[in-house]
Amino acid sequence: MKITIISVGKIKEKYLRDAISEYAKRLGKYCKLELIETADEKTPDHASSTQKDLIRAREAERILKHVREGAYIITLEIEGKELSSEKLAEKIETLGIQGNSHIIFIIGGSIGLGEDVLDKSDFALSFSKMTFPHQLMKVILLEQIYRSFRIINGEPYHK
């Protein structure tokens, strides 16, 4: 199975890059992992809704350049469906059984995802009603994907 994570913005903090690198290494045992970072747009303080829509549209254009036909798209959205670790593992396993050999997870920028990306989504996933920095979300997502493969393979994991 191939897992692609497309995220908006560069990871600047070393501790986050180190965590991402560690989970990427661990995931190598279970899947082919591809990490793609797209450029983010500067969002002015007190941006109007029109400005935010334009920013999301520009970021969406960059994201969609990396979306491959036939892949199953999971967008991370606050209003998405919350799943337990076990249910996420079940979803990934079921997708594989159904012949979806490529899953793309998409993490938006600081003001969310553009409509063009949301329209392509096959499943909206939420980790919480809380807002997390999108850089940290990448680490959390990688950890949960790793945990999912451990669960799928009947290997020990911490509850």
C-alpha cells in the first residue's frame, strides 16, 4: 500500500522534523510513504473572507497538482468524522481489501482547505474539535497511521 501525505507549509522546527523522520522510518516496514509539502500563502491579520477564500484556492491549486487519479482521498477537517485508533486501522485495512492501494491524506494550511480540495475528498477525518497547528498535525497523523498498521498486523501498541 502507498500512503501519501500532502501538507501545506514547510516544517521549520527541528523537533517536528525529527518526529516526522522517525515515524516515516517506522512506516517503511508497512507501506510506501510519500511526504509532500506545498507552499503556504501569507494570511494577513484580519483577512476578509474574500481574502481567505483566495488564499485557500491558491493553496488548493498547489495541493491538487499532487493528487493522483484513482487514489482514495482523506482530508483532515475539524468538522470531519472522528475515529478511534482501532476504527482508523479498520478503515485503512478495508480500503486495502477493496483494492485501494493508494491513500492520500491532505492537511490544509492555517485557515483550512479550499473548496476544490474538499470536493475531491472521499472521507473527511477529524482528530478533534480542537484546532492544532498544521505542522503538529502531520506528526499526529503519522503516529496514527503507524499505530493503524501495528493494529492491522496484530502487533502490540499502547492504548
